[in-house]
Amino acid sequence: MQNRVMEWFGERFYELHPLLQQLHKSGGCLMGEVIVTHPVGFAGVIGRIIAKKMGIPISKAAQAFSVSIKHEEDGLHWDRCFNHKDTLHSLFQPVGTIDNGYWLETTGALGFHLGVDIKEGGWYWRCEKIMFKGISLPLWLFPRVSAYKVIENQRYKFHVGIMVPFLGEVLSYSGLLHSSSHIVNNMATQ
């Protein structure tokens, strides 16, 4: 049975690593630990401001982390949870297909048009447009985000990095995540 992710990717869906395919066929939960980094000085101040706006705790480098991925009628829901309490919710809605479209991610008043590149089975986001309350804003006004998910040693490697012109990377979080028993049980019954 196809879902909106599979429809958006079309035949290119099968270029993703099989574990990423499985995750995006039925959804599930990934868990583990991520390392949150930000530099010192002025760049670190900017990183801490962005972290606060995004709900990313920076009280310590290593953070318990989970991400729940669910298919629903209105799109793909991602709930990222830091330290079992700080949750960041995003809704991803597919527009067009991988060849002529994007994913619309909404988090609060912000909207992002995200293209996808597939590299060696990994899923790499590419920000093409940013909107605030539906108004398109110039990309150069905003920090650049590097985000991807790949498979490394049969685990899900997750990375988000935020770069600011002239300052470099001001905030990142990444780690190797494993699927919860919920995904393992779902895979066994399919």
C-alpha cells in the first residue's frame, strides 16, 4: 500500500536505504542520544538564541532524543523530543513529486519548501524557500540548514546543522538512533 511519501518519491523511493524505506512506509519511532553543539563567543550566542526558538535544550551536550514519525491525512508528522520533555512538532506536506516539487514543513509560523536529494541511499533536505505566516522571505536573510538522515552500521544517523554567514555553524545536533521495538514489531508482522 502506497502512502504520500512513496507517491512523492515515485520509483526513486527505492533508491533510499531499505531501513529508510521501511521507516517511511509505516512510520515509527527512533530513539537514542544526540550531541548538541554550539561554539563559544558571538556565534555561540546566536546558536543559543536559535536553539531556544526551536525548543532545543543546550544545558548539556548529550541529550536523550526520540523522533516519532506518523502518516496522517494532512501529511507526515514528526515529533522530536529532547530529554523526554522538550518536543518540537513539524508537519511535512508533499507538493508535486521529487522531480518537480517539494515538502512543505510547517513549525509554528514558519514554513519551509524543502527539496530532497538522495545520496548513497540517504535522504538530504535542501531548503528552497522560507515563509513567515505565508509571506515568502529571501533565503539569504536566514541561517542555512544542513539536514539529513542516512543509515550507518544498521542505525539511523540523524544530523541537523545551522550555519550563519560569516560565523559558520552556530548550532547542530546529531546522533545514531535505533528503531524502537514498535518498529521492529511492525516489521515482523508485515
